[in-house]
Amino acid sequence: MSLEDALLNVWRQSLVENKKTVTLEEESFPVRSTAKRKLKQIDFQFDGKDLRGPEQNPDTKSRWAAMARDGKGTARK
């Protein structure tokens, strides 16, 4: 699995399918919420590296935030 495939899987499972746990290559990672804004974030491992996939804050003024406000389920990398 490539990094791009892993990121797409994390995005799809957490934001599109609203799963509480993301599975990558038989490993499971919990979907957590940030304390202040209750945004989803997933700490996962890929190729021996620790990565975090945070949900985009829809309250900022970026193009990505506009997509999040429109319900498009965006995440940052």
C-alpha cells in the first residue's frame, strides 16, 4: 500500500464512513476527537512512521475549510 492509498483509506473510513476505528493492513487505529473543537483525528503508522490525520477545521477561512463547511469531509496531511 502506498502512502497515498493509506491517506485515502484513513479519510474514507473516518470522515466518509464515520467509523470509530480505522483499519490499515490489518492494524486498527482509533478515531479520536480533539478536546476543544471536537474535530476527528487519527494517529496511525505507515511504513514505520507515526502519522496524524486531523480533520479540517471548518471555521477557518481557507479553501479547505469552505469544502468542510459544504460537507465534503476534508482532512489535512
